[in-house]
Amino acid sequence: MRHFALTAIGEDRPGIVSAVTEPLATLGCNLEDSSSSILRGHFAVMLILSAPDETSESAIADEVRRHTDPLGLVVTVRPLRAGAVTGNIGASHVLSVYGADRPGIVHGVTKLLAERGVNITELNTRLVGRAEKPIYAMLMEVAVPPDLSAEGLEQDLKDLAQGLAVDVALRPLEADTL
């Protein structure tokens, strides 16, 4: 079996997932991992799929596009290296960030995490609150390396938070919350 990553993005409407997955089923593809979301009226999905060895990247892309072009979706397909397909790296902590909306919050936090070798396994952001005074909310699941002190990371994040004028909290992820 070969593995591929497929993304589809477009204006949200009923039937998108069906239109994307029908040709995949017909081609004998198996959906192994998926994530989707609606952001400001636009739907985005990313799928990791396995396909029979004789199924090409272009065959997958052509068939999916044939079904999704009427919906105005942008579809991309790319092959994955054989060694790159492994199980999920488990998140160990949840990081929440809240503050007045302004540019640079995501970059500042994610740069610090990258410098510490922390992998982001899930990231969600939203503007919440009143339209005239929105609050930026960011919630992440992260994998803190075993050799990195979570307490030290939390202190680094709190130091950064002062400069970004946000509140941060890092807590262990309980296995039953997944």
C-alpha cells in the first residue's frame, strides 16, 4: 500500500465530505487519519489515506477533483514517504492562551515551543467575546519531550506571555480526555 495526504478547502456547504470520499472508496483507498474544520465559513479537511500500490497520485487527484469541482474546492494530493507514516505522537499537555487580539501571538508562542523541541499535535484558535473587544483564544495539544521540564516550559511561557499581554496555562493532558 502507498500513503498519500489529501487536502480539500472551499466554501462550506453540505456534501463536501461525501464528494471527497466517494472516489476514494471507489479507488480502494482507506482513510487512516483525518482532521477537518470550518473556519469563517470555509471548510478544510486533511486526510491521510492508503491506496493500492497501482493507484497513482494523479489518479486520486483527478477522481476527487471530478467529484468536487462542482463544489468549488481546491484539492491537493501528495505522496508520503514510506518511513513518514507512523502512529500519532501522543500529546502530553494542553496549552491555553487568552488575550486581547493582536498580530504575533501564534508566532511568539509557537516559536518558543519549537525552540524547546515541543511538538504541536493540535492547534485551534478563535476570536471570542464581543465584536468591539474580541478576545483571542488559542488551545493546543502539545508533546513535551521527556527530557524537558514541564515546569520550566510553563515558566518560559509565562515570561513570554507578559510581553504578549496574554494569559497562558500549561497542564498535563489526561488520557481520558482524548
